[in-house]
Amino acid sequence: MLIDQASLPGSGKTVCVTGAGGFIASWMVKLLLEGGYSVKGTVRNPGDPKNGHLRELEGAEERLRLCRADLLDPDSLREAINGCDGVFHTASPVTDDPEEMVEPAVNGTKNVIIAAEEAKCRRVVFTSSIGAVYMDPNRSPDAVVDESCWSDLEFCKNTKNWYCYGKAVAEQAAWDFAKEKGVDLVVVNPVLVLGPLLQPTINASIFHILKYLTGSAKTYANSVQAYVHVRDVAQAHILVFETPSASGRYLCAESVLHRGDVVEILAKFFPEYPVPTECSDKVKPRAKPYKFSTQKLRDLGMEFISVKQCLYDTVKSLQEKGHLPLPPQPDDSLRIQS
Ligand SMILES: NC(=O)c1ccc[n+]([C@@H]2O[C@H](COP(=O)([O-])OP(=O)(O)OC[C@H]3O[C@@H](n4cnc5c(N)ncnc54)[C@H](OP(=O)(O)O)[C@@H]3O)[C@@H](O)[C@H]2O)c1
């Protein structure tokens, strides 16, 4: 079907996506190009083959420009953001090493907001995290986690959860700086993101699942985790960018599962892998899922892909990219027997 480019929401608009080669940002670039936008994607090294997938996206040849930029180099960000109607600030270290995490996350975010103000961008959409929302030991187990919740910084520090600490401080800095500079900021707080990889490498959240398929995890933990599909996360960012009335934070989540549920789903879909069947904790009662609300995002028209689909798509993608062995095909087994 022939698409009338001029009728697409992004037609004639240029936006910047920071950390364009990453798991979530690659999907944003893909959906933005499909939506008719011209995209300036920042990467630390445009020549690195790990960013090659971006150039293969539909529309990339005509409307994607990769710009070299580092979060701690304000001039490089300025150059990338100049001439853009909006910025999707997604680049961030994803690590629990305090040295590597906190400064680029926090100062990088400030640098992006300053550059967006100078470029007179209409809106900045910042990728925060459930890590900036959820880590509060004093919240009642029955409380519904929503956009009003903030992680407890002291608790993050004491538990050495430097990723959540860095994301919470970076998001707070984004709000403070945007206010000071008069920049229109909207924040998306995704939970753990799964789904098909566009990039050739494996990012941190995908390891969460990979370890249950390779035999490296012999047991599963007695804990719960909320999940969301990567396409939905990218879509949510674009939705809040394109909706003028969108404001504040948006929790982006599909459902919470116990690890026991995750391994059960994986084993049913993919019985060929050594998925663990035992919980590492045989003493404490099974951890209960927490309640959360994504009403704010749903009110904008967002619908979420199911977590089962999300797990299925993740494994299929890992197989397709050669990160997991494919199950033996019927023909192969015949050959082995003969
Ligand atoms: N995946 C999840 O489950 C999840 C959940 C909630 C929130 N988030 C947030 O979503 C964002 C993207 O995460 P992801 O899962 O897509 O991770 P990812 O694949 O590791 O992507 C992170 C990106 O940030 C870039 N980056 C890191 N440090 C940088 C620096 N100093 N200067 C410039 N770029 C830098 C990386 O570039 P290089 O390729 O050059 O290293 C990479 O492109 C992050 O803000 C993360 O906190 C992720």
C-alpha cells in the first residue's frame, strides 16, 4: 500500500533520539521513521558496526542522520539537538557501578535539557524508569504504585542500587532543570522491557530472560517483576510527544509476574531449553505481585501487548539473532537417528 508521507504525524518534523543504537531507542527510531519524522540519532560511535541496524530501517536512508555525541560533551549534544522540534532523551548507562552510572545519567540529562532550550524544542520526552518510582521500603504492600510514587534515595544508596539511584536523581534533575529553563518535559517510566531486539548486541534487560534459557540460572528467585513490550515503550514515548495535553510522568507497564510464572511460560513455549523449575528460596512464602496503575497512559489511548507475547517475542528474537541455539528441526532428528 502506498503511504501518503505528507499525511503522517511526523511529516516535515525533525526529532532527536539520544543513544539511538540502544534497545529501546532503536525501536523509537524505527517507529518515528515509520511515522514520517526525520530523525537525528545520537550514538557515541557512528562507525561502530553495533549501530549498523539503524541504517537498515525503513526510511533511514532518506530521513535518519547519525550524530556522534556523548552525554558528558555538551557541544556534541547541542549540535545533534539543533534544528529539532523535540528530543527523546533515552541514552543512559544501565549499570550498578556508581562511578559509571550517576554522573552521565544526571549531568547528561542536564546537558540535554540545556541544548533543548537553546534549540527551542517543543518538548523533551525523558526515558526514566520504574527504578525512580518503586524503590520505597515504607510503601504499604497493598498500595497501588502510580506516577505519584518516588523511590527513596537513602534506601537505594544503602542497598547499593546505583541504577535506581541514578535514574531517580536524573529524573529529579530533569524536572528541576526543565522548570528553570522553561522546557516542556514529559517523562515515561517503563518497567523491565522485553521484546524483539533490533540491535545485534544483548542489553541488560534481555539478560534477565536469557539466563533462564541457557542453563546459567539453575533456580529462579522468589521475587516479582513488572514487564512491558519494547514496541509499547517506544509507542508510549511517541504518544506523549504527539499529545499536546500530555504532562508529567507516565508509568509504562503491562503486568507483574513472579519469577515462577516467567519460567513456567518460557518452559511451555520453549520446552527445548533448560528452564529452571526450582525456586532458590524454599523458606519464605511466595512473593506477591504489587499493584500498579497505568490509567494515565491508557487514557491517552495506549493498549499493551500481553506479557506472554512479550516473552515469546523475546525468545524468538534471541533465536533469530543467533543468541540462542534453534531447536532441532524434524529433519535434523531424522538425520541423527539414521
Ligand atoms: N531496558 C529496560 O528494561 C529499561 C527499563 C526502564 C528504563 N530503561 C531506560 O531506557 C533507556 C534505554 O535503555 P536500554 O534498555 O535501551 O539500554 P541500552 O540498550 O543499553 O541503551 C543505552 C544507550 O545509552 C547510551 N549511552 C550510555 N552512556 C552514554 C554516554 N555517556 N553518552 C552517550 N550515550 C550513552 C548507550 O550507547 P553505547 O551504545 O554507545 O553504549 C546506549 O545506546 C535508559 O535510559 C534506561 O535507563 C530501560
